[in-house]
Amino acid sequence: MRFTVNEKGCWNFDGPLDKAGYGKVSLKEKSFRAHRLIAHVCIKPLMSDTEFVAHKCDNPRCINPDHLFITSPLGNMQDRDAKGRGARGSKSPLAKLSEKDIHVIRGLYAGGKSYSKIAAGYPQISVGCIQAIVTRRTWKHVP
Ligand SMILES: [Zn+2]
């Protein structure tokens, strides 16, 4: 694979890019994402299909193995949230709650219910989740 190193140390793939801006490599009539191939070779040879290769540098064209890390789909989603872009809140396919639920949960806590009492009404999430919602460690964008 050919690439050009930029001032940030990114290895910018020299070749066709796909719609999302990832380098594309054709092997045996199949098309692969360049950074994923690099990760297969350099980071984790036996990667499962449920694992994603994400960029620390946020540059989809970059194939520097030092800038790549393996993550689960959920981790990838949280990474996007942390960077303030991509799916967030209830628009995320992995969201288990709606923004309305968040208001209800915070309201219940303000009304004197304990975390575990509130969690009992939401079997899909843990007490830790409730606490994180109430203390605004998660769902920060919901006022
Ligand atoms: Zn990079």
C-alpha cells in the first residue's frame, strides 16, 4: 500500500477512497478498507466482524497502525459522542432510552426515589446507568 506521511504523522492512503473517505483496496475482486487491512496485519490478525477499527487521529484516510485502535460498535459510538459528532442520544441505534425517559428518570430522583427504585422501572439498563444519567455523566446534551 502506498501512502504519504503528513505533518501529524498520519499515513494518508494514496489510492481510491470510498464515500466515507476511507482508503479502498481491492484484493481478489473484493474491496476492503485500507485501514482495516493494516489493523489486521499490524494490530490484531484475528479480528471478528463485530470489531471496528477506529482512528485516534480522526482521519479516515490514515493507515498508520499507531493511529488505529480496535473497538466494539458500542465503543465506536461512544468515541463519536465524545468527539461531539455522529449519532447521539436517541438517534443512536444503540440508545436504550429516549430523551423523555431521561427527564422522567431525573424527575423521579429529584422527587426522592433511590437509584435502585428508579432502575427497577427500567429493566434494560443498570443502576449505574441511572446514576450516570442523574449526575449528568451521560445524556449531558439533555437539559
Ligand atoms: Zn493518523
